[in-house]
Amino acid sequence: MITIQTKKEFNNPYNNIVWLRHSPEYFTLGNKSTYSTDKEIFDFETAENSVDRFSKYEYIGVCNGSPTINGKFTAKLEVIYKIQGYLKRDGEWVEGKRGVVKERFPSMVQRIEDSKNILDLEVIQIIEDEIIFEWPNPVTWFYTKTPTLLNEGEGKNIRPFTGILDVKLIPTNELFNLIENTSWETGLSQFYGVYQYRNRITNDCYVGSAYGSRGLLGRIMEYKATKHGNNKQLIEKYSKNTNYLSDYDFTILEVFTPNTPKGEVIKSEQKWKKIQGSTLNSN
């Protein structure tokens, strides 16, 4: 079972774990995650990297390299894998694994054939929050000792709330943290509105409207609690992947004052569905 853990809860419960740091060019601190945006490459490079060196461990904790913070090299923890064994060892395929690995990494077929060793890894934990390690030396790309947790006990840097229509293309998991901030809570609760969730990988789009208690804030809080807002197609996505919203960005398309009739907001929602080409609405 995959678990999701936040910074506040992280206390490294894993024994016999090695920590690996991928290249920093894949990662922008506080925004996109290599694991969610380039998952196939991320998984394959982890499975292939120095496999004989890692095979003696039970777990691999994988980080993205990230910019320096106060002069310290850092790495953002993304995912923890359990080592199941081998897919390919010493150039020979483990029985029954050849088709499995090509299915898992369809764009890596040539690299798979050229690889000598590939570990069989199972994702057991996706790290949703920002867990930033101090990485002592950027030339050293793995450590057997758990790096120092750089942001332990520190508050998250909250982007300022500048205006309701400035809420554009905010990663959903970041939005769920932002609404805990007073300025965001106040700003979003004062308006009804039409919004969209757009998948940054597939471009699939859902358009919805908020006209209930606490306006846009109340609707976002409902998504935070349910992860689907009780929408049919989003419920289907959630049933297949409880973390699916990590691939979606949130945008406010149009706002209304709280005395606006419900019918007017719904009429605007229908208009925006056509404009945005929504693919995830059932009506």
C-alpha cells in the first residue's frame, strides 16, 4: 500500500535504506516534481543506477537535486521504493520480467535492452509535502546515512495573495496548503466563481462552479477533504489513483459577488466549459 507523508510527520521509519539524489535540472524548488512530471524516466533511472551497489539495501529514498538554500546544497525527497529483486541481472532477464519492464517503461525500450542490471522497485511512499535535506556534496549522488532534514520545524514559504483573478495554474497540492493561510482564506471566501482543474501532463480539464457557503474557499476545501468534489469522472480517477490531483493545476476563470443568483454562476460555468474544452465534465 502506498502511503503519503508530509514534512511534519517525517521521521525516517526505514532501516537499511540508501538515499539517492537525481540531477537538479529536473526540479524547480517549491513547484514541480520530477516524480510527478517525469515519473517514467525517474523510476527507470532509479532502477538502473548503480544497481549492484544498491541491491544490498531494502529501500531506496530518492530525491531531486535542488538549488542552494543559504549556501547549502539541498535535495527534495520525492518517493521511497522497496527493492523487490531484479528485472534484469548481469545482462540476463529474470524469468517473466521482460514484458513487465517494457510495459512499465515503454519509452525506454532501447536503454532497457542496453542495460546490464535493472532493479525491480515497488513504490511504497510518495512524499507530498516539501521535505528538504541538506546534501553535503553535490558530486556525491548517494548516501547511506540519512541526510540532515533542513526544513524541520520551519514554516512553509507562502506565496502572497495578490488578488482573486491572480489564482492561475497553481498546483493543487500547493493550493491545499495555501488555503490554510489567513490572507488566502479571506480572499477566496469572499467570492463565488467558475474554476478549472487542468492536468499539466494530459491537458484534460474539469470546469466547475462555486456558489455555496464560503464561496470558492468552501469548494476548494471540499476538494481537499474528498479529493474529487463528488464529481463523477473525478471520483473514477480517484478510485484508480488517490493522488491523481497532484498532476492538476487550479485556475479561477471568473468571479462573482456572493449576492449573484446561482443560475447566473451556472450559466457562466456552461460558457467556460465550451471555451476551455472541458473533457472531464459529465454534463
